[in-house]
Amino acid sequence: MIKKLFQKKSTIDEIDDVELRAQKLLEEKDAEMRVRTYIGKSDILITILFMIWAVFQLYANTIGAVDAMMLRAWHILFLLVFTFIIYPTYRKEKKQRTAPPIWDFVLIGATIVSFGYMIQNYTSIALRGGYLETVDYIIAGIAMLLVFEVARRACPSMAVLGLVFLAYNFLGPYVPGELGHVGFSIKRVLSHMFWGSQGIFGVGIGVSATYIFLFIVFGAFLKYSGFSQFINDMALTLVGQSPGGPAKVAVLASALLGMINGSAIANVATTGTITIPLMKETGYKSEFAAAVEAVASTGGQFAPPIMGAVGFVMAEFLGVSYTEVLLAACIPAFLYYLTLIFAVHFEAKKLGLKGISKDHIPDVWVVIKTRGHLIIPLVVLIAMMFKGYTPLYAAVYAIFATVAASWLNKETRMYPATIVKATVEGARGVLSVGVSCVVIGVIIGTVSLTGLGLNFGYIVLRIVGEGQLLLGGVMVMIMSIVLGMGVPGVAAYVIVAAVAVPVLVNVGASMMAAHMFCLIYACLSNITPPVAMSSYVASGIAKSNQTKTSLIAMKLGLTGFILPFFFLDNPILLLGQGEGISTMTTIMAVITASLGVIALSGGLQGMLLKHCNIIERLLLIAVGILAIDTSGMTDVIAVALFVVVLCLQKFKKTVDVQLA
């Protein structure tokens, strides 16, 4: 439906050109998009292998009695084999092939031997008290080299980061101050990283082998069922005709699709090829259109109910049910997108932009009738989790519910060929994130082996002092953004949580607030210069200035940057957190915070009822900060100031009419 809107002013060739440019940008900026394609029998064989992997994962996570360590080992084995098959050795390698190059067959053989050895001998080594022989160390060394080779191909930034942490194990004696340590031998490091439970077989790959795999496959099934088209059409019916309608469609569609696919960059490249040109044709500037798409796609990673699979990782770390994490994320995600919606609305009013013509808006009842049934899988997923089923069981049932629901309408039916495509695409989508999770094991293993987390926490405490939550938060914010740059959302959160959460807890934050704080800032690294991957991909699609696009994106996402500091001290904005907080108190906090983000949007865009002068803009920004704060006195002051601004605007409007 959205593509039809272009046919009035643009040709299909122009749309294809935008999509081609987006694909090139993805390949340039995102290593996970630089993949080989196979033709002939190799393509069929690889498809069969992906199907075998998917079936094994579904079996192991539901009715199969597979030991946790064995599941992780098999998962890494599959990850490495498929990465060697799919990802090229170097950037300019020929992409279309009939078979992998000979050296990849050698690496695949080494992978099967090393991880097969681990699967075969892990139990016997554990029974002899963990005593390792020379061959065990050799196998561990080969496995670690293979891990860093696949990381170099699929996620170079993670490979560099992992190498830095790995080197820290050996270079500790040369590091001055409290971050130094006595250093460890190669045998000790290999034992910890490969044969222990806190290295590459730790919590990172454990989450990849369970939650991440199943929910990425679920997202692929939703896509092939036509759910994406349903979201786009519903967004058009809801906000398409309002001022700046295309931008609001971009916000809603990117939010809903972004939370499913878990990759802000990929979401920008898919939805942005449609929404960014549409926003530009409506009258938005290129930089603004690109920034809107980047900010909307980034927020999907912490937007319930799926949160790009990050929420399940957080629940695992916290040892709580996913529903508790889901509830805690509701208000921050709502306020983040409310800010963005009003920002694009005020910008449209300022520029005098109109909405989309009614002729191009689908009828809401037709949309619901033809594709409304596709929301059933999400209902099944959420209902099962609220009833106490594990997210893994809920995800599997939701996958089957997607297929069943698709058959309720002839236009959306998923036939066997479509199911195979969805399964293969989902399994392929796991590769880069899964490889990142393997490297995360090296990072977390280093933190646990060297005591880096504790030492870093002590240093921060000494700098900011105990109880200095604000200063501690600032340091963690900077660290979260830096560590999250260029890293997939799930991986960014896990890295930051391993190092930064203990710091926040030591300065007085609750566990949930600390984890949510780290998650949001790790995600926002996608729009934060100098890396700002989402902003740069969106900028390439829009042909806009990259620096300006990133700065506008930061302005549009400002609520995401300031909100965590408010719930860090007072968890009232995290549903279900904090003792003795009444429902009415929470409702009032949400209402005033909503007023705050609307005022903040108006102040930043320079528009409310009319164009704002500098005084009105400063007052609105002050209202935003005061209203987001949850204390009663600041809310009263915020409301009073907001009324003052409204009166000034109303008076200005009356004067303008009289003068006219």
C-alpha cells in the first residue's frame, strides 16, 4: 500500500534505486549484510542444513532433553559452520558461488573436530575434576582462533573488542593502577574461556541458543505472513491523514517492526527505503526524514512486547519473569515514542505540511478484515507469558500460531515453500547476533577471571563517592554508549550490563533500574556520533549530511537520553518496581511525564500552538524536565509554566488575528 503512494510522483525504478542504495549502504556499514549467495545444488543443500538446525533448536528448547552445556556447544558448532559458509573471507570476495572456497572447508572441518571433541569429552573431563591434558588445551586454542575468525567476518567491531579484553588477561601486570592484575598463563585463560562455564559457553551463548534463536525465527515468520504490511496499513489508517502523516507512519511502523527484528540498522534499511522518500516528498528536509527513521528504528530494541529479544536476556540476568521486564519497559518506551510523534507533528505544523490524501489511505475495516488476524500470534505470545509459561514455549507456540493464523485468509496463507523461506531467513538472521554472543563470552570471562568489574566499580565509587547516583549514572551512560557503538542491540546490552550494572547498584540504583538504564543507552549508541550506525544508513538513503542527521536524531531522541536518570533514582516510571507505589500515583506520574515530553518536543522544535520565540522555547524545555521528574512540587511548577506558555501563545494568536 505504501509503495502505491510513490506512483503519483515517482516511478517504480526510483523506488528500486532507493532499495538498491540501501542494500549497498548495509553492506558497507554492516558486516552481517555482506554475505555469499549460492546457486544450484549448494543452495538446496544449505537450505536443508538450515532447516535441520532450526528443527534441532525447536526440539532442544521444548520436548528435547538436551543438557544446557551440550545445547550451547551444538549451537556454537552450527553458528561457526554456517558463518564460514555464508560470510566471505574478505570484503571484495566474489559473492555468488557454487560452493565455499577450499579454505573454508578446512575451517569447517576444524570447527567440527574441535567442538565435536568438546561435546564428546566434556562430561568425562568434568568427572575427573576438570583436569586438562595437552590435547584439551590444543583443542581449546584451535576453537578460540575459529571463534575470532568468524567474529572478524560477521561482526568486526566485536572481534576487536573481544581481542582487547582477551589481551587484558595477559597484559594485566603492565596495566598501572587498580585495573592491573597479576596476569594469567595461556593454559589458565584457555581453560577458563573454553572448558569453563563463564567463557564462550557462558550466559551469552546460552541466551542465543534459546531466546534469541526462537524469537528471531518468530520475527521471520511474522514477516512472511504479511504482518509487516498489516502494520504499515494500520499506521496509515491511524495517522496518515494528520499533518506530517508519512513521518508518523514511519514512527509507528518502525517501532512495531523494530521490536521484532531486533536490529535497528536492518530496520532502517527495510522500512526506511519506503518511509524516508515519502517524508521527503511530503516536505520534510532530508536530514529530518533520515533522523526520524533512525530514532524510530532504534527505539524498537527496548519497546515491548518483544524488545528485539533483549528483554529475555535481561530477565535471564535478573532472574525474574519476562513479564516483569516487559512491564518495566512500557512507560520509557511509550514516552520515547510520544516525544518522537509530537516532534514530527510540531515540525509538520511549523513547515505547513499536510497529511496523505484520503484517496491513498486504506479503509481501516478492510485492513482489519484482510490482515487483522495476523495479530493473533502476538496475542498468543503475550497471553501465554502472562499465564506463566516460559518465553521459550510461548515463542514456539507463537510460531505455529503464525502459520495457523495465516490460513484464515487466502491472501496471507503460508504454504510449505513460504515456511521454508521464513525458517531459513530466521536461522540466517541468528548468525551475526549469535557470533557476537560467543565473543561476549570472552568479554564476560575476562571480567570474571580478572576481577575487572569489581575493580572498575571501586574506581568509580572512589571518584563519584557512595550515594552519588547522578555522577555514577553519567559515567555509566558514557561507557554504555561507547561500548554499544557498532554492536548489535543484544550484544551491546550484555557487554554493558556485565561491566556497568554493578557500578550503578553500588551507587544506589535498583537492579531493574540499572539494567534498564544500561539497555537504553546501549541502544541509543545507534544514533550517537561518531559511529551512529542507524543515522548513517538512514542518511545514505536520504542523501543527507551524516553529521546533521545524527545531531537531529539525538535531538529527536532526547527523551531517551534524559529519562533513564529520572527512573534511576525513582522507579515509579518502571511499572511494577518500587514498594508502596499506588496505581493512582503511577497514573499521575505517567500523565505529567507525558505532558513533559510533549512540552520538550515543542521547545526543541520551536512550535506549540504557534511558532515559539526563544523565551517560550526555554520555558517549554524547563516544563519538560520538571514534568518528567516524578516529585509533586516539580509537577505543579511544570503545569503552571505550561499554562503560562499556552497563555502567551493564545495571546499572540489573538493579537495576530486583530492585526490581520
